[in-house]
Amino acid sequence: MYLTLANELEEFRADVKCGLVSPEQVNRKYRELMLWGGAHFSAYLSLRMTFTTILGISVSSLLTLLATHFAFAWSIQRKINQGKAASEVTGHLLRWLPWLALLGSQLVGLHTITFLIYQPLGWLVLALSVALTFAAGVVAKRFVRRIEQVEPDPGLWLSLMAVALREGVGINRAVAALRQVTGGPLAEVETEVLRAMADGGSVARRLESAAVLKREQALAAKEQQVERLPIKLLLPLGLFLIPQFVLLLVVPVIVSTLQAAQVF
């Protein structure tokens, strides 16, 4: 979804720059964006689009900005999907490994499955093992859900400020509009503005560079989180894995051996 939106916005921006769309079409597209933002990101994207409306930022600049934003969101989502795939494979393998070992033990003549099916104690062992498998699945899903959330674009406010300055909006007016829509000072953004002013040169260029850096850092952090997930799954799933091995493999063999020796 994010990549499709980014490409669509880039194509529409190019049409605007080439004069291939009428003002009515531009206004209609802008209204669609406002409605779409209100429906999907009422507390996030719509607030930022209100900022652009107050300052009168051009539709072409807004489309470029949104295309960058959705491209970033797509990059984050792609990392999440890759991590989910690897983590789900790891989770399924660990959850079903004791059952595969159980099948192997039956094939080599230990009669573990026979014990689980025909012995009352085996029914209890089987019920406990199924409960452990279910619990392992719940734990694995909770770990995967931790990486599913797409973080807000950390550079979007900085990019908005940079666009406003490039279009001739004064720094004081842009900061005032920012405070108006956010309900007060946004320390992180205003700190970057002050740092850019102190460094000299183009404030807009420095703010955009800071926005790019923040997006790269967020993407790298998400990538590290995704890469560590399969390893993090090993410990909690291992706590369910060891009891399952004991119940499904050790207990049937011990009980069968004792029964054969007529202890029971």
C-alpha cells in the first residue's frame, strides 16, 4: 500500500509540474489526500497536512513530501515482513520439533506414540504437551507483534519545515504554525532549527539532511530489531521445548520400561 501511494504521488507531482492537470484536478486530489489522511492517520498525518494548509505550501511540494514519507513507511514495512517470515519459520520449527522427535522415536521402535494413545497416563502426557505447544504459539505471536508496528516518520516534521522555508515562509511564522497545530513547542524540531541557524548556510537544506538522517536511523533500528527477533524467540520457546521433550520422549520410555519390568 505504501509503495503504491508513493509512486502514485510522484506521478501526480510530475503531471502538476508539467502542467498536465488542471487546477480543479489539483484541488480534487488535495481534498482526497485530506480525506484519506483523516480516515487513516487522523492523529498523525492529518495534523501535518493542517500545518501545510496554514502556511499555504504548494500541492507539488506536498506531493513530493508525501511520496518520501510513504516510501519510508514502505521500507519499514518491508523490513517487518522479512523479519516476520524468518521469525515465523523459527517459531514453527521450535514448536513442532518435539512432535517430529516423537514421530522419529516411534519409527525406531520405542513405541512412544503407542503409549500416548493407549495408556491413561499417556493421555495426560499428551494433553500437557498439547498445552505447551499452544502456549509456545501464543508466546511466539506476542514476540512477532512487537515488531509489526510501523513507527511514525521521525523526519516528517523536519521535512515539512524545510519545505515551508524553501517556499519563502519565514522561520518565525513556520515555528508559530508548528506550535499552533501541535498545541505547544515541539522541542526536537525547534532544537534542530536552532542548530541549523547556528551552523549557518541554508536552514532548509540542513533540516532536510537531519530528516534524512533520522529516517536512516529509524530504519537501521527497525532492521536490528527484526534481525534479533529469531534469537529472542529461542529462550522463551526453549522453556516450553524442554518439558515437551521430557513428556513426549523420556516419560513414555521410562514408563514402558518399568511396565515391562512389571514394576507397575
